[in-house]
Amino acid sequence: NGTTFESAMLLDTNISITTYGEDEAGELYVADFIAGDVYRISAQ
């Protein structure tokens, strides 16, 4: 179908981000596969 994907590092972290999600309020979350933790992403 001609679809291509490209990956790029957006943030260098010490966690193993394996998935992400967004809640009803538009907050972004990522999950750490190794530790089993979920983190909310926020602007600094």
C-alpha cells in the first residue's frame, strides 16, 4: 500500500518505554516494561 514508517529518538531516558496512551483529558502516559511503572508526561 506504499505506507512507510520512520522512527526517531525524541527523548533519551533510563527507562524502557514500550507503550504509550492518552486519557480523556489529553494527558500522555508511557509505560516502562522493565519496572512495570506508568509515567505521566508533562511539560517542564
